[in-house]
Amino acid sequence: MPRINKIRNKIKLVIWDLDETYWSGTLSEEGIVYNKQHHNIILELNKRGIVNSICSKNNEEEVFKVLKNNKIFDCFVFPRISWSPKGEVVKSIIEDMQLRDENVLFIDDNLSNLNEVLFYCPGISVAEPIIIKKMLSSKLMLGKKDSKLSRLSQYKILETKLISRKKSDSNNYDFLKSSNIKVSFSNEVMCNIDRIHELVERTNQLNFTKIRLPKEELVCQIEKSQQVGCVHVKDKFGNYGLCGFYLIVNNDLKHFVFSCRVLNMGIESYVYQHLGCPKLTIDGEVTGDVSGDADVSYILNDDSEEQAVESDSRELEGKILIVGGCDLDQVVHYIDSKTIDTEFNYVRGNISVHKEHTELLLGSINKREKLLNTIKDFPVYLAQDINSKIFTTDWDVLVYSPLNDFSRGLYRHKVTGVVLPFDNLNIDWTKSENWNDLPKHLKSLPKSHLESLRDYFDFIGGISSRKFRNNFNLLVSMFSQKKIIIFTGSEVNVLNPVSWDVGMELRHIELNSVLREISDLGAVELVDVGKNISTTDLSDNLRHYKKKVYWSLAEELTDKVGKILSRKITRNTFSNTIIYSKELVKSSLRISYHFVKKIIT
């Protein structure tokens, strides 16, 4: 049996049998003798970044009791204690942990079990307990120093998410049904032309025709149209105001666009059905879906046509700046405050432009002239894109989402050395062979831009966790007298992800751990999305969530900001200290529903 008792590849995970392997004896029969040496090996492996799991035919309650009594229970991840065949169980552990067979070692005293596991996991290393004393000295099990046990922590998070997903009985349809969503229509278009033009120009995810026009041309189109209208939406959580626009010529929808604040609510299907399902030619990729037979019976027609009304709440002296992508853009619509300023991505030429990547932010301060010269060779960016509101310091609380760092690829200019972020980190766009099948979101990108990228830049992949940590520490140090709240990313992948998103949840886990370390030092506060989201909460990718998630994130953010602004805050521009009363916080920053009480209790 040449494939047994040999470690064949670098090991990231050890799966232990228990009876006559991890300990001596059989737990369900004569009892056991706990092996302290093996206990210490587990501790050492975890410090090397090699995690440990269990596959044992036993009684789960009895096993967990022994492990907890010996204070080793929390050192294992994804333990499987059952009477099921071990081949399938080991395979499921590896799949749940999103690892490859080749990086796993399974230890068991039963040769039949070892061969069964080999059948299900052909690349795995399998061994009898004799291998245990050799593990720490093996060159294939040196691992990587991890004294903070960050790798163990990452897999604990994955384990928690898996348990949550399996137990979850949440149903997004039921949530929407209970939300009391109401839609009203209005032909008062010209008095809302600025808002409508903003929707047409900036919206991408729910812009089905993507016809972008100067305001003057849009006005002419409206005047000549046969049917035109605005869409207003509200539910029990708040009033979303004007968040949709349509324009029909000869039963053909020339404009059909909605704000991302109503993403995943089914509004687009409801409006499409309300209009009688006219002809609609969809341009490019959209997140929403239109269907003539979609069940949107949970949406009510609001005959009152009540429009969005400005809040009469008092303004707070403290200013909140929210910077990020579509995750924060959605969250902010659940929050009612006149003190909020925002900086989100926007669409230019059908390309979504992000300004919030840490490389771009720091480059705009430390290498401004070089950066201005560099973007001339890649005109996806313009000079206006390297001016962030973050550096005005005209804010008391910064809410920031670094998801752009999580997902973007980086390109280094061959002459200036300046780094620019662009598109997905898993695709090298300097390789012309990748241009043959552009994804929908890049179809409108001029070929000359890609040629410039190829000629002037080198692809370096995604930002490393070390660089990410350094960048973040630099940004935080610039605002040591301010308060910063950071959103982490989700840590589970969407079902059936597109190819370039496969495995991205592990990158999220890696960079989230950096954010948690920085938070533990007291430098920032977190809204830790990664600890509170399951696969069923995701929309079309792991950075887009269902509506109920944004609602709950808004609740948490409002609570955190409310507590910050109810404390004493010393601002850089004033020598005096401003004390914000609870009543002022309540009246000026409130989530748009009854949970407002939580802000001040």
C-alpha cells in the first residue's frame, strides 16, 4: 500500500480520527486515555497555520464533552462526529473548507477507512497513527508562522457561516411580503428632471437600456414621448422617494431605470407588468430582472401617490462622510439624516468608476503629480477621480467600505511605478488573448484603453494583505483625531459564482482579518458584515446582498454613529469640545423605522 503513511504535499489541514488515534481506547466502550502529546501537536500545528478537523465514528455529545474538558475543542474546525462512512464525510469537510485534497492529511488507525477516504479523495495524504510523531519535523508541515491563529480564526468564521446557512429558514420573498411595499406613479417629470437625469447618467445595475444623454437632449426626448413617468416607492421601513423612471416611444421602452436603493425588491418587474410589458431591449449586464409573469403580488399600488417628503429633523453639528461602493450606497438609503455626505462609485461611459481603493487614495496624496501623469496612459480615470472628500477632513465620522481593495486588480506603470486599480484581480487585462470575450460590464471599453494598459502597465494582481494593512494604517494615522467606522466584506460565496469570483470568499476572510486586527487596537470600529451573513443573504455575487441585509446593516451603523455622536468629540478645527445630547442624536440621525429607540438606549 504505497499511498499510505506518506505525506505527499504541503499540508494545510489535518483531519483526525479519535479512538486509538488521537487518544488511546474507544470512547463508547471501555473508555479512553487522553494523549497530552497529541494535544500539544494540535496547538503547534495551529501556530503554524495548519488547521485541524475531526472525522470520528462516535457520539457527538460525548466527544465534545471530552474535548471541552481538555480545553482543546476550540482548536478544531468543522468536526464531523457521526456513524456515517468516512469517505463521504472527509470529502464533505474538504469541500466545506474549500480546500484541495492535495493539501489535506487524514489520520486513522483503520486501513479500511484510509482506503475508503483515498477512493473519495484521490489526492489526499492518508496515514496511520505512526505518522503523528513525524509530523512536526516534516518539511511538508512547516506551515507559516501564525502565532495569532488568524488562519484558525478564518476557518472558524467559515464554519459559523455554514452552520448559520444550514439552520436558516429565512425567505427573502416572505421578508418582502412583510415589508408592505407600495409603489406610486407620477407624470410630474419636468419638476424632477435633475433627479431623473441623475438616475439616467449614474445608474448602471438597474439601468436596462443604458441610454445616457445630456439633460437638454433628455428633456427633448421627454417632450416627444408617448408615455413617461416617475416611480415612487415606500415600505414600512421608510420612503425611498423618486427611484424609477420610464419613457416609452411606439410601445418601446427607451428608458427603464431604477435606483439601486430598490435593488432586490422586485420593483422593476412590478413596473414592467404595470406598463403592460412593452418591448424592452436590455443593453449590457443588469442586476435586476423583468418578467411578465413574476410573482410581485406582495407589492401594492399606492393610490395616494405620496411623494418623498424632506425630513424636518434638526441638523447635527457633527458631519458623517460615507465613502464606498454599492454596499454603502444601499445602506445609506435606510438612514435619515441631513448631516450625511457621500462619495460613491459612478458610471462614466458605461464603466463604473471607483475612487475609494487605498492605492488611489494614498497616491492622490503622496504621488499626486506622478498619478496625474500616469492616468493619461489609462484614461479610464480622469483628474477628477483622484480628489476624494476624505481628505477635506470636514467630517467627524467617516464610514468607509474597502471592498474595492478586496476585488480589484492592480497595474503598475512601467515608467512612473504608480499603481492603478482596475477590474477583477483574477483577470490580467494586459494579455490581449483575454480581450476576445469581454464581460458585459467592459463591452463599452475602448480597445485603445486596453492597448494602453498592455503597453504601459504590468499586472501585479490583487493587493496583498501586508500592503493592505500598511495602506490602512497610513490612512488611519492621518485622521487620528477622527472616528472611523469600517464595513468588512461577506465571507461566504454566492451559489454558482461566475468564474472570476470562485474562491473570492477566502480573500475576503484574509483581508477582513486585517481589519479586525486594526479594530482590536482601537484604531477603528467595525460593522462586521463577515460575521453576520450567510449564502442565502447574497444576491448575484458575494458583494451584493439582499434587501433585508442592508436594512439590518443600517440599523447597526445607525446605532454605532449615534453612540459616537452622543459622546464628547474634539474636532481638529476647534479647541473646544462639543457634547452631543442624546435628544439631538435622536432627532438628527435616525434609522427610518421604529428601531430608532436603539440609538439612544
